[in-house]
Amino acid sequence: MMGKNYSDDFKKTVVDLYHSGTSVKDLSSEYGVTEVTIYKWI
């Protein structure tokens, strides 16, 4: 099963927010991306 494709800009935004102190859980809820996916990006 293929996952969603996210743009590089979108990924960078999420990763930048993470590095600014936003939790993975909050990012997951706000952007509709699974926590596992976010952990793969960071």
C-alpha cells in the first residue's frame, strides 16, 4: 500500500516546527501526518 506523497516544502515546514519545539504528537494532529512518518523525516 502506497502512502501519501508530501511535498519537500511541507516536510521542511513540519521538521522546522519540530525543531522549534512543537511535539510530534501536536504536529501529527495539526497536519494529519502520522507520528511514524514525522519521525522518518526528522
